[in-house]
Amino acid sequence: MTLSNTIIPSTVVCLMIVASGAFAAPSQAPMTAKQRTVSYADLNIDAEAGARTLLARLQMAARYVCSPEPAIADLGSQHDYRACLKFALDNAVASIPSPELADLYRADSSRFHLARN
């Protein structure tokens, strides 16, 4: 899978996964493209509370575009799913000009490891 994310007028980030097989298991058929638009027009992302809310929204969007989450016993697919989440979030966070968001993401990534809801 490849990811393309863009910011539309500084208040929306779009996460998109397009099937290319990079994260797909060899036996899987190509997946359809998925995207999720995340608005943050209602947030002050320079404040910790706003950045934390945006990070939660981005994590939910990444779970959607990387879904379905494989069974816990399917270690190879779990690895690919986690790589997809990390790739999607790394790029989305990098595309938003907010040092507060970047700091929270780095801290959450090191201790939270993109835990499921």
C-alpha cells in the first residue's frame, strides 16, 4: 500500500491508502483505496488539548485506512498492519505544522505503540 496525504486549507488532513501490495499478504487480493478526511478547524492545535484531540482523530483515521485489523495470531499480517498505521500517522503528523502535535505523537508512539480501541 502507498499512502498519500494532503492538507486542504490548513484545517483538514486526508489519509489515503491505495492498494499496491506493499503491506498486503501475498495471498490477499488487492484492496480498494480507502481514505479518511480529518478536520481540525475546531481545534487549537498549538495547545496540548487540541493537539491531543487531533492525534486521537488521526489514529482513528489511520485504523480505518489500514483496516481490517488482522487476527492477533496472524503475526505477519499484524506486522504489516502496524507498519501501515505507523506510515500513515508519520506522514499525517509531519504534514501538519504543529510542534505540539509532533511532540505528542513522538511521546505517544514510544509508549503507546498505536494501541487499539
